[in-house]
Amino acid sequence: MAQAWQLVRRPEGMPTADDFALRDIAAAPLTDGQVRVRNLWLSVDPYMRGRMNDVKSYTPPFALGEPMTGGAVGEVIESSSAALAVGDKVLHMYGWRDEAVLNAREAQKLPAIDAPAQAFLGQLGMPGMTAYFGLLHVAEAKPGETVYVSAAAGAVGSTVVQIAKAKGMTVIGSAGGADKCAWVRSLRADHVIDYKGEGSVVRQLSAAAPDGIDVYFDNVGGEHLDAAFATARQGARFAVCGMIDIYNSGEPTKLRYIARMIAARVRVQGFLVSDWMGQAEAFYADMASWMGDGKLQRQETVVEGLERMPEAFLGLFSGRNTGKMLVQV
């Protein structure tokens, strides 16, 4: 029998294992236009924390006692649709479970790019698209500019680093700990800040970018965002896609240097990757080209087994992952 994770209570602060339950789900016969997918890889992402709160947001909250959802890659094992055949590998949003029944139009057949299937949950999927469109379209980063990236060892941040370098930019990345900093350096970042090391992020960023930064790609918020304000050049652009620093805390963010956005004419823009899905073809073309030229690397942190899904999710908030955090079913 298929199984799915459910949210059984709303977390207060950091979620715990008791907030989740793995339960059987009844097998459903296919109706016309549907497919049954055996999931192979499941994604956990920081945005999922917001969906655990019962608040109005850009995506509906998880319903208590119902199967949770999220990115997944699987194989079609039964089909009543002419669009997808048994054996097709597909990307869809019915994760947090080992098997899913969905309408074929809700699944995307994996593009013909020479990459492992799980890459379409990371560098060739939502995190990669977030990096690509956030850097090049939202922040409008240009060759020769200086780009600061927080969480540069994560799935999004590490891809921002590499796209920026492929485009001829100077890159400063922040990460926590020697191993993660070494990974960011291996991606050809020009400077790497260890936010767990000596000195504040503001002080370290000021030393790495004495002439200031042109672009900040924000995955963290908090002290990293404040450091970006402190070092922003005139006309700097900030692309804000996440603020993991505050997802489990009710504490307000304190920004000492935010007033610099006035004198420096800083443009701060939040965005959702869904805003750019209509331009996915350009993303795939550029990423395939950079992969062929050897300009892209990826790293994954893999947790084995559906039963460990909450463990993988919680690991995002303790810095357990380098690159994309994945669950292999």
C-alpha cells in the first residue's frame, strides 16, 4: 500500500518529528487522463516551512491530516493518458509520498538533457531556475559586476555562484564552516565568507568587497542582508528569494544599515520562481550549454528512505546539506 507524510499539527518555532505522521493512502483507480507515478526522488525545500503555518500566503498552507506535497521525480507505472506512457520519467508536485495518482497535465516529462533524474529537483529544477532568473532577470546582473550570494553552498546559492562566474562576474559567497566554504571555492568564487568564523558578516564582506557590491542574491536575510546594505554601491540591486534566518523564529529582523538604501538608491525586489516558468526553455538551453562546457557542478545530500523525510527537511535548518537536499525513495 502506498504511504504519504501528513502534517498532524502546526509547528511552533522549529518543527519536530511529532508534527508529522507517515500514513497509508488508499489505492485509487485511474480516471481518463490520469497517471500513476512511482516516486524515485523527493525534494525538501525551505519554503515548505511557511506552508506549515495556517496563514494566507502565495501558496496555500498544508492541510492537517492530508498528504503533503512538494517536488518529486518519478516513473509512470500506469497511464490512462495519451500524453504520458508507462516508463516515462516525470517531474511533478506530489511529493512526500512513494506513489501518486495525478492528472497527466500536472506532470512534466523530463527534458532531453543528459543528466541524472534527480538533477531536475535541483540545479535543473526549481532551485536552478530560482538562481538563473533571480540573478539575470530580477537583479539584472551584468558581466564585470560584483555579486554577493548568501547560503552559497546550498542548492540555489551554489548555482548562482556558477552562473555568475559563467557570465564574467566577480562573486563573493557566504557559507558556514570550512567544508562548505571549500565547496564554494571549488566553484570558482572569488571570495568566500565563513559566517561561522571570526568577525561579523558585515566586516568580512567589507574586506572582501572594499569597493562595494552591485548585486546581492538573498537566501538568508538577517545579518547577511544587513551586510549587503552596508556595502551596496549606488544603484545596487537585491534579489530576495528566501529568508531562512527567520522561518522558525518570531523575532523581528534588525537591520542597522537599511537606511543606506536611500542614498545608494538600492532596489530590493522579492520574487517567486513561478513568475518565470513561461521562460523555462531559455533556462534549459543555457544550463545545457554551460554543462556541456564544464562550467556547472552540483552536489547533493541524499537521505535514503521515505520514512526519513522529516529528518531531511529539518536538516535544512541545521545546515546539514551541501547542495541540494534530496530523499531517495
